[in-house]
Amino acid sequence: MSASASITVRAAAKINLHLGVGAPREDGFHPLTTVYQAVGLCDDVTATGELPGWDLRMLVADHVDAGAIPLDDTNIVSRAATLLAAHHDLPVHGQVSVEKAIPVAGGLAGGSADAAAALVALDRLWDARTTDDDLLAIAAELGSDVPFALIGGTALGTGRGELVTPVADHGTWWWVLVPSLEGMSTPAVYQHFDKLFPDASPTPPPADELLAAVAAGDPKALAPLLRNDLQEPAIDLRPDLGVLIERGESEGALRGLVSGSGPTCVFLCESGDHARDLAGALLRVGPEVVLVANGAVAGAHVVGGDRG
């Protein structure tokens, strides 16, 4: 490979159409039945071979809290590089630049998207030729949402969310996303779930009806079936999220929902025009940032670069 080799990989934010949570297992993780959907809010990760060492840089959108992103070895992109390099007995090397539009600690799996994109980019840059199964195993070691970020589309997640199976999805879905500059701790939300629901079943609620609505491609049928068992604890910790959901639904959203562990709220709409109208209405009454995204979109994939 020449020193000028460069690969850019795009990975999408996720929302959970269904997030059923069970009582914590012996290992401390909660069993999940979740339906992921990748939506058109994306980060781009570019890896180049120009430097012999390791260098990680971030370029963030205005609505992303740059101060919440570490640039040391604890960053999930650096961890992804370390695991991939160890798998192939390679040194960690390259310059990685992340153009970040997905909010941090927002319930949209932005870090997971970056990790998935980095795995794909570095695998190509290093010509490592990692098998799909091995790439998914490394992804699962990095975090529960990272395997889905590789696969994208719409998928059923089980285990702690890391066991991912694509599902039939014949719809074009439109969402309005309202992020918050103040993130939420995922562990704290799960701990509050345990406090609010000490007698939760060890088996998370199934998603069969919702999967049928997704396959049918009908947003009006999907809306009443959207579910997030972390929504009540998230709103209990941040009552403003409940106010925002009520506002979005009063402005015409088919349904409002906290995304994952929050604090981003998402609103299902009938069409692109409906989503843009709702976004405009919400901007007039308070939130500083309102985004429109469609789904489902692809998982981590190469969008540019050359082999030098």
C-alpha cells in the first residue's frame, strides 16, 4: 500500500422502533428484544496511511458536543483500531478523521456508528481482509450496537442487542429527530429502569406485531406499535423529554418516542413533506436543532477514497 492510500466510510445513526428490556442477567447486562432502524443521519470516517503512528481527529457539527468526545485511547474508534490490529497481529497505524453529525450520548448510537465505520475503513486501508463473521465478533466486543451499525437497514436485535438479524422492511420511513446538547448516561438510564421496575420479567417483550407493520410499510400502522421500555425512566430523569414528545404529537407527528436511552426524541411522520412541516413547527416553538432523516439506510459502507 502506498502512503497516500485513503478510505472514507459512512455509518448511520440508529433508532429503536421497539426496545423491550428484561431484568438484568447475572453478568449485569439486560436482555433485549429490539428492532433497529438505520436512518439518514451519518458520520464519515476517513482513514489514511500517511502517518507511521496513530492519529485521531474529530470535526463536529454545531449540534454535537465536541467536549464530550475523548481523543485518547478510550475513544471507541481507537479501541476498534486496537482490536482489529490485534486480531491480525498488526501495529495500530494511520490517521483517522471523523466528520461527526450524530450527537454524542444521544441514544442514536453515534459512537457505535464511528466504530463500525472505522473497522471497515481500517480493514480496507490495512488490506486485512477480515471475514464478515470476525468483523461482527470484533464489533460485538466493542459494544451492543456496533454489529447493527455494520449491517444497517432494519434488523432484529437480541441478546444484549449484539445478535442482529435483518428483517423485511418495505417502507420508506420519515423521522424528525430532536437532539439535546446535554447527553444522558446509558448506564444511569438502565439503573433507573431497574429502580422503577424491580419485578421486570427476565424475558423482554416481543416485537412480532411491530415487525409485521414494518414489513407492510405502513407508517400509520407502525405508529401505535412503537415501544421503548427505557422511555419512562429517561423521562423520569429528564421531564423535558416528555414535554417535547407531547409537543411533537400535538404538532401532528404520528408518534413521538425517546430514542434508545435518550435524550434524542424522534417523531414518525407520514412523508418527507410531513416531516419537513413538523420540523418547521418544532423550530418555531423551542428546540434549537431539529433534523429530518429517512430510513432505512445502509450500514457502514465505503463512499470514497483510493488505494494510492
